[in-house]
Amino acid sequence: MNWKNVLALIRVERKSGRLIRGVKKTRYKENRFLAYWPYWVAAIIGVLGGLGANAIASEVYSSPSEISLPPLETSALGFFIIMPTLVLIFSIVFSMLQQIQMSGVKVTSRVNYWLPITWQEQTLASILANLMGLPVALTIGFAAGLLVFAGLNGLIFAALVTTVFMLAAAFMGSSTTEILRIIQVRFTGAVYKSSGRAAVWVRFIGSITFFIVFYVVYLSITQGFTNFIQGLTTFQSSFWFIPFVWPGLTLFYVFYGMLLEGALFIALTAAFIAALYLSAVKLNERFGLYEPPAIRIQAGGTYTPKTGILGKLGFTSAEAAIIRKDIRSFTRRRELIGLFIVPVVFVIIPLMQSIGITNQGAPQEVSLMFLAMVFLLSSSIMAMSLGNMLIGEEGEAVWRIYASPISPKNLVKSKFAFLLFFAIITLLITGTIGTLFYNPPVNIIAVGFLQGLFLIFPVGSIALSIGFKGADFSVTPRPRMIRPSWSYLSLGACALAALGILSPFIPSLLGMMLSSNLTFESLAAIDFTIPVIISAVISAVITVVFYRINLNSAEELIRKAEI
Amino acid sequence: MDASNVVELKAVTKRYDELVAVNNIDLTIPTGEIFALLGPNGSGKSTTLKMLLGLVQPTAGSVHVLGLDVQKEPVAVKQQVGYVPESPSVYEFLTGIEYLDFIADIYGVPPAEKQQRINEYLKALQLEGREGDMINSYSDGMKKKLSLISAFLNKPKLLILDEPLNALDPRSARIVKDLLHQLKLQGVTTILSTHVLEIAEAVCDRIGIMYQGNILALGSMNELREKASLPSSGLEDIFLKLTGTGDLKPVVEELLR
């Protein structure tokens, strides 16, 4: 193992990671203190957390009414024992998040197979580079907290041992991500090879399913952290045969003086880490340079043009062509597929919250708020995100739009129709889920769908106009699509517009809230016709005004192509 | 504008802040001519071609193409022009056939013609069998072929081709050259930019040599030989002499030291 090679590769990975996060690409000079700020910040938070935990523990244990508590050392060690498993889970989650972030990147650090670097070095560097960032920062934060707390309570040996096993667990997590990454590349390739046109849909649905599972796990951890920690202790002892909990079990045996078992689990942990690393090396040797085969969507043979329904809906051939192209773009490009997870997340969050609250007896005001989120937020955010991205997603191929006989009207009409199509589909799906889950009265369902529509049109129109102005066609290091400052502006403008459109409902809802009568039963009795009409008028005015702005922006974009 | 001219540039200048990319050039190109723009890197060739299509706005002067003011009627001009940029970025998430279908629809080519032309070009440029694959799996040469087909699909009156034969295999390059000759007979005008002087010499009726934003010389091969006072020389010697980059011996010696 040439450690210089490993260090050099880690440095390259780290720097490419910074480029991906948008650090300026030219004349980059690294300030080492600033470059490693997450670690300093994590260490400081950890130290403060350790001091805080010590203060709380001192307060609790000095109180004479709490004499039924187990000794402080027992409670602390019980917490130390689960730390490796906790770090392992965070390490897998965050290293996977980094992999997701890398997936849309054009300039990735490909393996330079012609250089004198072995797969052992390459794999180790990749695993360690994966750890950099949040996994290491979290480990540093936890370790700092544990060491401070332990130092003040005479448990320093236990904290040091725990820190070592947390690092081992973090390495385990990152190795697992590395293995999954290689398998995923090979598996995806196999799917492409065998499935023809279906491969595209397998990728689309597979990516969305992965995101949903990932976010459900992520939200379960972050939203019910206390329950999660309690569950982890039980999990660790019940599922001792799963190698991933062995670092935690090792600590248990060492802390409670069962040294023979402790030694056995130390050996098992070391063997498992070695097995993970060697598996990653072997997989890299086998598939590290694997190029997924070309995706063949259509069979060869004589080409026959198909007639679509877009022409019958009144779109010109150019407009229909742009819409078809964008549908393919958003269902095939990995960095764009992620957009479809946004509405899913905004449905999952309130539903998961509702399930938790309902168990304890939820007030109807809360259900109403969640219902509004499900009905209005997902589709509006879909419209906003699509509006922001639809121009910039053209990327470097935007010259094709400039060089083709596409009028501003063609461009705006096709892009706006596209975003309306997906936002309305989102509304129909999320609205149906909300209706089935919360079972609101019929008038609220109708208002929900109508207001969802009244938000989609203006929000889409505003976001598209900002997408024109803030379009970023650069694709390296990753497709950006919109400059960050413009996306914040879009968020603010869309939120303001949404507030204006929903404002006609404020008087009646406020009145009911003040009289503590905001229930589905009382809402069922209210006639919302006038607020809905006012809302529709506001929505129409904003949509028309911004549609005209869009036409001007499109003309300016095409006229000032300057490629 | 003279009706027999397809392109008329009058006193056209393009500045990028302090940099003068194109400096006050006049140029007319008649119908059915194959015209080449030559020049070293950064001489203003690509900028000039882009101005013809409205992709770059001139700082001063006027650009007329096919009798239309490019700045006032860009869509009408683009409808009649086929363009291939130097490094064409194409929609890599589409298949070859989807890309060509998209282009044909953008130009409003009727379905029957679209089918016939796409099939003919795919066969001629040997993309048959790969048209159903995603473009991200294509080689540079295949992408170039796709861009060339997309430029020919709408039966343009004017072809603007920036380095059209780069990355092409010899057979495809020959087909493209022959195609340009045939299209010339049908009255199609071609303007191309290239670094491959043999192509310009073999294919073009007239050649313009650009250097630092100016057109240094303009004419047929014989006229250029006269201008350079190199009566029996090839285009390479003429080019090097006119652009003042002729004496390369010291450079090579320096590199070998």
C-alpha cells in the first residue's frame, strides 16, 4: 500500500467535492482553517454538548428526589454502548447523501487506471474520502462531547475506547456505501442491457423508490430521535448476530468486564471491517472500470414517425417537440429525476407527523394544517421547481434552441404547458392521498383542489420568469440550471404570491381559530364561494402578468443568445 | 441587398469589452457558392458564422441573410438555414432517432418527408443500427454525424458549418464533401470554417482568410496565390504567409532543444 497515493487521491476527491458544492472554479486557493470548518464547528458543538450534558446530569443526580435513578456511570455507559451503531447509521446515510449529490455531476473523478495506483489504494481512498464531510464531522462532535463529559465524570477510558469504535463504525458505514455504489453501477448496467425501453422506466421508478425509502428512514431517525435511541439499545442486543452492531456489543462486554467475550467481538469486528474492505476492493477490481452498456430504447430498423396527442391539443410541431424532449429529459436525467421526490417528501412529512400525533389524539387544527400542506404545498413546489429549472436544464445544448426557428411564444407555451402538466398530476395524486387519509368534508376537498390549481398557474408563471432571468446553462462541475440567488428570489416571490392568493380565506379561518372552532364539522357548514372567486381572480391576474413577462424574457434570451 | 447574394455583411464589428473579435468586415456570398473561412484560433471565424445566424449580435454594422435582416427576423432566417457548431452539444438523454425527430419537428418537416430523409441520412452516414441508442453512448464522430444530419434535414438554402469534418471517418467525410457539391448544384449555399486547408482547397469556390478579426484576403485559390505572390504554392504556404506566421523553423528548433 502506497500511502502517498492514498493521500493524493483523497485530496483530489475532497477538492472535487468542494467544486461540486459550488466553490469557485478558477484560482482556487485553499484556506485550510476554512476548508475544515465543519470539523471545528462539530468539535465546538460537541464540547458544549458535553458540558451541557454534564450540567444536566449533575443537576439530576444532586436532587434527593431522584434517588431511584441508576448510577450515573451505568447510564453513561449505556449511552456510550450505542454510539458506534448510531455513528454507523449516520455514516451510511450521509455518505449515501454525498453519493446522491455526486450522481448528477459531469466532472467526476474517474479512476485513472493508467497510473501506477492499485485498487487497494483506490478503494481505501474512496472509502476515506466518502467519510470526509458530515460523517467525520459528526464523529468528531460526538467524540468531543463524550470526552468532555467523561473527563468530568471519571470515565475517560470508556470515552476513548468508544471514540475508537465510533471511528471503526464510521469506516464500516463508508465501506458499505462504497460496496453499494459499485453494485448499483453494475446492477443498473445489467438492467439497461436486458430491459430495452423498460430500462428507462426502471431507472425512473427505481430512483424515486430509492429516494422514498431513503427519506422515510432519514425522517424516522431525525423526527423521532429519542424513540430511535431507545430502540437502538434493544435492537443491538436482540440482533447481536448482525455484524454491524458488533462494535457496540464489544463496548458492552468490555465495559461490563466480560473480557473474553469482549476480545472475541474485537476480533470479529476487525474481521468484518477487513471483509468489507476486501469485498470493496474485489468489487472495484471487477467492476471499477465497468461502463454500463448503451441504453437502447428503440429497436433498429426503418424509422416511422409517430403522431402524438399534443398536436391535437393545439400545440405546433415545434412546441410539441420541445414538450416531448422535456418529458424525456425529466424522466431520464438522474439529476432531474430527483425533482419528483420533492412532492413525495412534502406528503411523507405531514403523514408521518399525523400518524405520531393521531396516536396521542390530534387536534383538528393540526390535521387541517397538514391537509393544506398535502393539498397545496407539493403541487406548488413542483410548479416552482420546474419553472426554475426548465430553462437552465437545456444546459450547453441551449444553442439548439437559439439556432432553431423557435419563437418566444413557442418556447414559453411549451415550457409552461410542461410544468402545468406535471404540477396538476402531482395535485391530483397528493390531493387524493390527503382526501383518503384525512377524510375531510366535501367542500374542503373541492376548495383544496381548486386552490391547488389557483396556486399552480401563478407560481409556475412566476418561477418560469425567474428561471429565464436566472438561467445557468453551465454543466460543469454539475448542471446548475438556476443561479442560487435567483432560486431564493423565486422562493420568496412564489411565497408572496401564494399568500396573496390564499388571503381571501384568512378572515373566515382566523375567526374560527379565535373562537376555537376550527374543526372539519364547522368548516363543512361554511360557504367558501366568494373567497374562492376572489382567489381565482388574483391567481389569473398574476398568471397573465407573468406570462407576458415570460414572453419578453424568452425574446430577450433568444435575441441575446451570445453563445 | 442584391437578390443574388445569400449573405451580406456590411461594416460588421463585434467587440467583447476591450477585445475586438471581428473588425469592420464587409462580405458578400452569392447563391450556390461554397465559401470557406480560414484563420488561426481566435481569428473571429466562429464569431462571424454565429452572427450570420443571430447567435451573436454585432456591435456595429448590418447582417443580411437570404434577404432578411438577421436581427429583425431571426426566426425566418433560422427556418432556412442549417447550422453545425464547432463542438455541438446535443441532448444526450435522447436517442439518435429521437434527436432527429425533434429537429425535424422544430423545423416543421412533414411526417412523410421526415421519415424518408431521416432513414436516408442514417443509412448514408452509417448510423443505422445505432439510432435507437442514447446519444450519451455515441463517439464524437457519431455526434458530429448526427449534427450534420440535423443541419440537412430541413433542406436549408444556406448551410453554416463550423469545422464540419472534424472527427468524421474518411468515408463519411467524403460523403459530406460530395453532398455539399450536389447541394451546390441545387442552389444551396455553404459557408464553412475549417482548419483543414486541404478541404478548403478541394471543396470551396472562394476562400476568406481571417486574422485578428480582419479579412486579410478573399478570393479563389488562384486569386489568393496572386495576392500572396506564391504562384505555384498550396493553401498552407499562402495561409502562413498572409497571416505572418510563416517562419516556423525557430519554433520547432526551440522545442527540440
